[in-house]
Amino acid sequence: MTKIDYKNGIRFECQGSGKCCVSRESYGFVYLSDNDIIRFSKYLKLSIKKFKDKYCQITEGFIHLVEKTELKGKCIFLKDKKCSVYKGRPSQCRTWPFWNENMNSKVWNEEISLNCPGVGKGKIVKANKIKEFLNEDTYNEKRIFKKRSNRLK
């Protein structure tokens, strides 16, 4: 697959549609690293245990935000198309749409740009900022998979 060339940056600005906060086909769970859980707990002023008990599930060894049937795929923190925990949100949400798995032409053009109204809008996100997002995504993903491996032992 052809990687997206982002050396000149990519025009992107969140439009507040909330579409990225709703599960669809291959996108689903909001996976959490220990850092995400700590950030959330502090933001919500809950102990880690209380946060996990109230807001998390484990599926196939991965810890993620709970999904409630009555919300029909919407994130539990999505209120009026806005993130109600924006400052405490996890890395997966902080780095969207600049995930490593999205940075190829086919995915970007056939999925991301069609479902995210912020693609092609606003200011250009510079290459160094995109690289920061991609590095954070890689780091976070490694921590999530490592934690899963430990959980399955």
C-alpha cells in the first residue's frame, strides 16, 4: 500500500461532528493503556479501581472503554456530539486521525476522508506534529499489547 506523503503537512481541523466517537465496521473499541487510565482517573477524580469498575471492559485481553448497547456504538463520553472528557481523553482519541494504520492512501481516501469531515479543512497540520501523533500512537499501541500479553499469561 502507498504511504501518505505528509512532508508538506496535511490539512485537517476537527469539525466537531462526533463521527470519530461512534463505532463503525473495523473501528470500535477505545483501547486504553495504563497512561490513559491514569489520565482518565485523575481527570474524573476517581481511583484507578473505581474508574475501571465504572468505565472499562476487557475483551480478548484488551482493556477498553465500556460499550453500552443503548448507545448504539457511541462513546460513553460523547454528549451532544462533543467529548465530555476532552482534556482527559485517551491517546487513541488524541492522535486521531493520525494513526499509523490510517497513513496509507487507500485507508485515508476510502475510509478516513469519507467519515471524518475535518480532513481537508482548516489549517495544515505540519509534518513534525503528524510525526508526534504517529510516535504517540506507536508507543501507546505497544503498551496496550504488552499489557494484554501480561494479562493473558
